[in-house]
Amino acid sequence: DDAKMVEKAMAGIRYTLANPLPDGTLGSPKVTNLWPTAVFFRAMQAAYNVNPSKEMLQALERNYKAYTVERLAQRRNIISIEGMLWTAARTGNKELVEKADFVFRNRKDYVGGDQKHRDSRVTIEWLSAEKPYEMHGVTMCEFLKLPIMLYEATGNPYYKHLGVTSLERLFHENELPDGLFTSSEWTRGRGIMHSHETCDAIDMSWTLGYYLEILKEAKYADMLEKIVFNAGMGSVANDFKSLQYYSSVNQFICTGTSNHNKDNYCSTWMAYRPTHQTECCAGQIHRLMPNYAARMWLRSKDGVVAALYGPSKFKYDEDLTLVQETSYPYNERVTIRVETKKAKKFALHLRIPTWCEGATLSVNGKSVEAKANEGGFVTLNRKFVDGDCIVLDLPMKTVRKTAHGGGVWFERGPLVYTYAIPEKWEKDTIRYANMNGKYPADDNAFPCWSITPNGKWNYAVAADVEPKAVMTKQGPRLRVKAYPVDWELAKGPKGELLTPNLPVAPTATGKGETIELVPYGQTQLRLTVFPVLYKK
């Protein structure tokens, strides 16, 4: 509802539509890479969804018809298939679907020697090979939506198989405890010392939205919310004015030299800053929560899907509005109230998360069976009247999980819980060499931060530790018994302080104490994966 912000976006869209290139394509003649254009077209699509424009749709259709197969096949140009299929679904242009299908199936024949480039290497053949995926994280996020969209557009079940199995492989080989996969630029396996790029939290949550909408399975909403609530929110400061390029499940120090990843080692990439050496993450962090909000309410052929939970309103039509009242994911209860001018019969589909056991459902105080279908949704198919109240309770069980390579972490519902290390924040005014002179124009409004530990963090837990869930004035917490162990910050080649590896078979150096764990997304310095004691 911010008219000024909307106008700022629309000004760019209007200029683009008014200035097509001679061949009918949209964008700047100076930008030959189609990936930035593909991303920009998502903004055009959002504008169209709010205010459908025949002019916009025709311009996009001309643009995609002008793209040659040879051009589309190269590097991240192939991401343009996303917009092609979106446009074809609204114009009925089968030629665009056929072109998208052809270039995707035959990409290997067109990239030739450019297969040496990472972004041209991802083909059907590459995705189907037995070798573990080794690829740039953003490339994987962007590419994996395409087979699912092609499945919707063509009906070919092979595309569904390819998309589902490729996504499962990516996470099986590389998933971290906070829900996202390792991607310190490239996928790195499941080791908890590896980080993920903040862009991937945004791009994967966007891609999972397509899986959710097209395949209609709750598990993709579960994946989406876990990434947003944990990996995504854990990579940005609470005021959204600074963020990390790389973010880790365990990070005990975040400074201009604390990056412990092999890529750009001992540089600024793990510091909370408004500007980074590469600006992609800062340029799209604002998409994180909209990616979630846009999939909260979805339309189905027979009614409405409540796919993701949070306080919100959904205007179904001029007569009917659904109001969701909840403090989810901090609370187990979701209440939906019906506001309607007249009685209306429709189906309301409610997601039952895969982590939830024993969900209960009531309508106007009367219990209703809450058994989910194969896709993970329970359906209320009835005539709704004004004032109807639907209450869904989703019990959140606290669980202890074992990390790849050792160590344990704790979850409750969709949230990962972590020990918030006491912090000391200091404005960082150093001009680092890797930043090539870049520094915020107004470092009072948008400061760069050096965050160092200001208290104990060197804790381990017993292998059989059982966390206790409590509700405090500050929100939900987990309490666990932890023990101090010998564990110090690591050092880089010039004495840079870095987050260390987990100690092997540590022994307690003092008495156990009860510590509180908080939701991961509320933290900057954190201990998420605890070492397991060899001896108390």
C-alpha cells in the first residue's frame, strides 16, 4: 500500500515497455546476459497480477518470441523459460511452450564447449548423472524450478520426476540444520562448518513456491517456511539494514576478517554490512518475506488453500474475506475467521506440516477430523457464513537431531533453536581491500558492524540431553543443560579470529548449567550445533 514505492517500481516498468529494442526484446542493449532481465520480469508479473495489462502481456510475448534457441541455451539465459511459461499460460501461446520444452531438452547440443562454464553445465544429462551435485548454489535454485514449470505446461510426467528427484538430491547431499543447503558460492556437502549464501535463501524459497503451487504437496511449504524462518532471517540483522553474504549455523564472530569459508577466506563476507563485495544478496534480501507472504493464501479450483501461516487477511472476492489470527511459528494455534456478506460454499484446505503429530481442528467450537490427505492438507468443504471461526492446533514437539559429522541441534515445529551468544557490536569503518573502495554513503543510517562475543559460548551437551520448551515474556525458549569445555576461536594466517570446528570428544571443564535457546532467526552470533560430551 506504499504508493511512493509502487510508483518507483512502475516507473521502471513503464520505461521498459515504452522502449523496446528493434527486435522486440525488452531491456538494455548493453546487457546481453538475460538473467537480470528474467529477474526484472518477475516485477512486471507482480504488477500484472495486481493490475492486468494487455499491453504488458503483449510486450512480454513479443520479447520471448524474439529470443532464439541458441541464445536461450547459454548460461543463465535459460532462466528466461520461467517468464516464457508464465506468459504462455496467460496468452495461450503454444509456440512459447514448445520453444521452452525444446531448449530445455536439447540444451547440451547448443552450449557446446561452453559446458565448461558452470551455468551452462546444468542440463538434463547433468542432473540425471550419479555424480554428486557440484554447482553454484544460485544456479541450482534458479534452474530447479524449470522442470516443474515445464511439467505444468506440457503435462509430461518426466519433468515432474526430474524436478522432484533433483531437488531431493540437492538437499540430501548438502542440507544444513537451518533448512538451506551449503552454498559458499558452490555446494559443499553437509559439513556444518560450510556456509550458505544469503541469495540462496531468497531464490530457493521462490523456487519452492512453484513446487508448492504446482505439485500441491505440503512438504514444499514445510521446506519454504524452515528456510525463511531460520536460514533467511538468521542472515540479516533485526532492523534489515545489514546482512551477511555467507551465513553459518555456528558463527561465534562476525567481523570484516571472520569469514572461515575457503572462498574469500578471512574477508568481509560473513560480516553484517549493508554493502558487500558482490551486491546480489543486498539487492534482493527484501524479497525474503514477500516470498513467504505471497504463498500464504493460494487459490484452488474449489476454493482456498491456507498454505503458510501468519497473521493476514485474504480477500477471496468482493463478498468474502478470510482473516488469519496467530502468532505462528511461536505459537501452535491458528485461528481463521470468516467475514462474508452472504453464505458461501467453498473448500478451505489447511496445511498440516509433516513435523506435526496430533493436529486438531474445530469449526465454531465443534471438533472436526483433522486427517490430512496424501498431499498433507485437510479440507473443510462446506457452506461458510459470516462469523464462522476455524481453529487449527498444530502441536510442536521438541526434537534433538544429529548433525553430519557429529554434534546435535534442537528443533521445535518449524523453528531451529540456538544459543544466542552475548554480543558486542561496534561500527566498522575500516576500508577493506576486497571491497574495492565501497563503503556506505551514510554509515550512520546504514552502518557496517563488527560483532564479537561478549560472553561464554564454549558449551557442549550430553548425548542424551532432553530440552524443555518454555514460554517466556520474550517468547518461546528451549532450556537445556550444557557444560563448559575447552574450545577457543580459531585463527587465520594473520591472526584473524574465526569460528572454530567442533571439538572432538570434549570433556567438561566445569559444572553443568541450564542455558536458554532462542529461535535461530533472532540471532547473529550463535551456537546451533553443540559438540557432544565424551565425559561429564
